[in-house]
Amino acid sequence: MSTLNQSPLAPLLDTLFAEAEAATSPALAQLPRTERERLMQSKTEYRDFYGLLKDLWLPVSRQTGDLLYILTRGTAARHIVEFGTSFGISTLYLAAGLRDNGGGRVISSEFEPQKVARARRNMMDGGVSDLVEIREGDALETLKDNLPDSIDLLVLDGAKSLYTEILALVEPRLRPGALILADDADFCPEYLARVRAPKGGYMSVSLSQDIELSMRVA
């Protein structure tokens, strides 16, 4: 049995996924698809765009959550950085992996205050708050300092346009063999070019239409 299969985390995840499925954003629904995609790739308007999504959970799927748990356990991770907490579903999977590894720390970042507050409550309810630090604010600032010297896993699931910048912040601390999971990476072509570049220091593979998994090799 893993932490994912037991109370309080298992029933909590069921509840949170149901809430996520029911959430709506009238403001987002009014945006034309082309404008939505433009904003997703903007490096200057991302705060405005994600402000429109403040009521949406933007969760990983259960399958991706299981993958996060597998990567955490498989790498024997102790130090994880996550860009984009939202309401904390992905963070719960990461923390569950750390619990079953014997401990560690997830440092996650989110700039919507109401999401930060709910995510912190979800960590308490899931019994993993001792493993999680959620930093409130723009990740370009919150992840700039005070990170572990050696990071085992980086999860990119915040503003897609900033994936390259967040990688640059964390990269000096990624240990050889560290993994990076980027969700919806297709919305940041420059990030894909960076991790797929020959002799760029990474091996990278697309696991699906949505997920790019990379490993630091140098």
C-alpha cells in the first residue's frame, strides 16, 4: 500500500478531482480560442491571463498524477521544485511520493492568493503539509533564491510562456540524472528547443501530446 491508496489522501483526491471537474470560468469562456492561445504564450500578459483562470483548478490528470508519484519514487527524490501549484492536486501526488521515500521537500509556487490558501489547506487535509512549502507570488521571484543545493525533480505546470525562464533559474541546482516534467510544453516552443537541443545537457522525450519528460545529463 502506498500513501496514495490510503486515508486521508485517497478520499481527498477523489473529492478534489470532483470539484475540479465542476469548476467553470465564464471569463475564459468568453475568450476566442485564438486569443486564449496567444495569451498562453505571452511573456508579459501571463498574470492577466491566469487571473481569468483563478476559479479553475487546472489539475493534472489522474494518469499524470500517478506518473509524478512514479517519478518521485523511482528517482528516490528528496528535493522537488514545482512551478504552478494551482489548488495543489499535483503537489499532493509529489508529496505522497516523498512520504513513501521516507521524507523530503516539495517547494511549489503560485501567484493566486486564493489558490495558495486552498492548496495549503489541502496539504493539511492530506496529511502532507510537513513535506510541502508553497511560496506565494511570481515564480520568477519566489524560485530565484533559497532552493536546495541539489534538486531531483522539477515539475513545470504554471504559465507555459515562462518554462524556459524557470528552467534557467533552477538549472544550476539540477543534479545529473534529475528529471523535468513539463505539462503542455507544446505551448512553449523555445522550451522544447532548449531541452531537445543536441549536446544541450538534456535527453528529452515526448510522452504524449501534453507531456515532455527530460533528464539532466550534464
